[in-house]
Amino acid sequence: MPKRVHFGDFSIYQRATNRNGGTTVRWYGDFRSLGGGQKALSPRLIGDSGRQRGVETRREAKHIATEYARLLREGGRGLGGATRVRAVVTFQQYSDRHVAALRDRPKRSGRMRGASYLRDTESQLQYAAKFFGPDRPLASISHAEVADYLGHLHRRDITPRTVEAYLRRLDQMLRRALAEQLISANPVDAVRTEIPAGRPTRTRIALEASQAWALLQAASDYDVRTGHYMYPLTSLLLHAGLRWNEARALRVGDVVLAAKGAGPEARGGTLDAEGVIVVAPNRWRDLKTEGSEREVPLWPDLSDTLAPLVADRHPDAPLFPSPRIPDRPIYSVRRAWNSVRDRAELPKWVDFHTCRHTYASGRIQTAEGGQPVSPFTVARELGHRSTLMVEQRYGHLLRDRSVRRNVVSYRPAPSVHGESVA
């Protein structure tokens, strides 16, 4: 039996079958690189519906395979009977379609996906498109190439958690393509057991008060040396529990100091606060979910820190302006944060989200009207729609009522109304 005969991006080959006690040899075509799979070559493949038999001669097989390959390259257009040919879908085309579907269709919970999730998905699929080729037929991507892509991500000097995110987004897109029968198998399956598990789960998800205090001290020292505003930014993260994207893009007008004698409505629901931090969408960023729009109590320590920062400034100005473009908020303080964290002698896994967990832990250990604060209040201040995450992660603190304070503070001294650190 002759070997395969290659014609650039497709090939033809023979296969023998036993029928009615005899052997029949037919020609087949391999069009996987064009997204067409492997097909038995017959005239009906290119629109001749009156002839059903498979071809037996190499000359006729070459003619039909060449015509079918042309139809695949042209997206299934060209002959009257070409409706049998599925249009070739490229990686970039399906990536755009996949992101649009995520944007327009709700999750199983009925909620729409957040803007930050959609941006990350689009960015990570764009990176994959550069690796595989944006015009590459989606069905032609092999298991070996996905394994090469995984190795490429590992060589980028990024964390295992980020590698996992890149592979998961690609897997999600290919699973959708498989469900729509655009591909015959998901090539990510070959490396599924090799996908990093990301950051290991830690039982210690929040900083101790002494660690948070050391972090604030290190941030204050950093500002003295560099003229930066790491101390007010770190204080905001620890005393308000904001997500990084929420904190960096705050406006000056989002810090609302309560007037003297104002009621609890102007103090985030508690008379022990000195105002509120308003978390709402603005021209610099959207919120993660609809339930993220909220008001967080402005605790005394944070009020002392932010009051000088908002004095005599326009309400629409960014609270933390970019050093290069003053009318826009800062985008990243990664290097400064790493310096502050290392100076405080904290582990490298301590990040902005650790501050959010630290606030949640500190808030649960406060009291309102002499009673422990409710999980609903804490969840609302964190921007969660339900109390489930608070109860699951901090159930042990909710049950412990031995020590309760009136405000969120990390000062070692008993009073929180003393002189500010910075």
C-alpha cells in the first residue's frame, strides 16, 4: 500500500476495507491542518450529490482533495454543494466570539461577569493567539503544541498561579469550541495533570495586628526616604478592606468626612467612625460586581491619615495620582510594595489582598452598640452579596466574643485617637 502523498497543508492516503468477502481500496484525505479533519474522498464531498461512491484512482483523489482544501481555505464558499463544508474558524475569530459570549451571557448564578474578569480573559487569550498564530485554524492545534505553550509560560518567570490562569482561560475557550463541535478533542487534556495548582491554601489568611503595625511603620519610613504615599495607601488597604483596583482609583471626593454631630448614616452605620469611604464606579475603573458599590466606615486612624491628603483638593482629582500623569490615578506600586513588605520582614505571599483579609478579620472583632458586629455588615463593607464567604473563612472569629473593640485599629497602644504615625 503506498504511503501518504503530501500536497502542502493536506495529504491523501489509501485504506483497504473488507466488504462482501472482498477487499476494496479507497482514497482518503487528511485536512486537519485546515480544520477539516480526515475525510473519505468522494465526488459528493465537493458538491456532486449524484455520485456517492468513493474514489479508487490517485488522480481523481488528488482532484477532489485539492478542491475540498480550496473550499476549506475560503471558508466553505465556492461551489453549489459546498454547504457540506464547515467554515474554517481561526483562533482569533473564536477567541473574540468566546469573549463576547462571556460578556453577554450570565453565569449559572444569573449574575453577569465583571469587567476585570473579561479584560483578563481577553488579554490572556490574546497572548495565546500570538503563540499559536491568530490566523491558525482552531481545529489544527495539537496536544503537543499546548504542551509547548505550557512550557513557554513556565519560562516567563511568572507565578504558578498566573500560569494556571492562562491555561484555564484557554481550556475554557476550547471546551466551548468542543461543545459547538468545532473541534473533535480538547488538546488541553494532554497537559491537564501538569497545570499548576496555583498558590497553596494557607490557614493563615490575615496579618496579626503586630504585623500590620510593622507594615505601616515600614510604609511610613519608605515615604520619608522617597516622598511617596505608601503609608496612606497601605493604611487605606488595611483600614477599609478595598480591592487594589478600587483603592488605586479612588477620587478625593470619595473620602467623606462627617460633620461634627452627624448621625450614624454619615459614619457608615457606626458613631465610632469619622465618615465614609465611597466605593463607586468612576471614569478610571469599573467595580468587580454590582454588589461592590458600597460605603465603608472611615475609622479614626485612617481619617487622621487621609484628612491632610484631601484638604483643598478638587473632588474629582485622583486620591493617589500617577507620578507621570497627575490627572490619572496610579496604576501600580508593585516595586514599592515589595520594598515595604521586605522592610517589615513579612513573607513574600503578603500582598494587597492580604490587607483585605486583615481588615475583614479586624472588623469581625469589633462591636456595634456593645454587640458583636454582624456577618452581614462585614460582607456588605467588603462588597460581597452574601455572608457565605465571611462565615466560611472567619467562622472561628465570629464565635469568639472574648475581645471586642469599637474600631478597626492595629496600634499597640490602647487609644486609637493619639498622634498619627506619619
